[in-house]
Amino acid sequence: MEKINSLEGGLEQLSKIQLDEGRRQMKIGKGAMNSVELFTQMELYLLLSLAIVVCH
């Protein structure tokens, strides 16, 4: 019975570690997405500016 309790405790710790790591990875992913969105907007403005310059 002691081994089972020990295994359950280990699994619970592992579960907490995995959840924490999942949250950390989600935070990193959201930051990356925000960066991509920013660069996409900058690229769009640059292209629009170039189009205006070329057309005039």
C-alpha cells in the first residue's frame, strides 16, 4: 500500500510539473504570436507606403 501511495504522490507531482510547463509554453507562444502580428502590421504599412510612392 505504501508503494501505491508513493506512486500516486509522484504522479501528482508530475501532473503539476506538466501543467506548469504547459502554462509556460502557452505564455511563450502567445508572446511569439504577438510579435508575428506586430511584424505583419509593419510589413503591411511598409507595402502600402511603397505602393503610394510608386503610384505617384
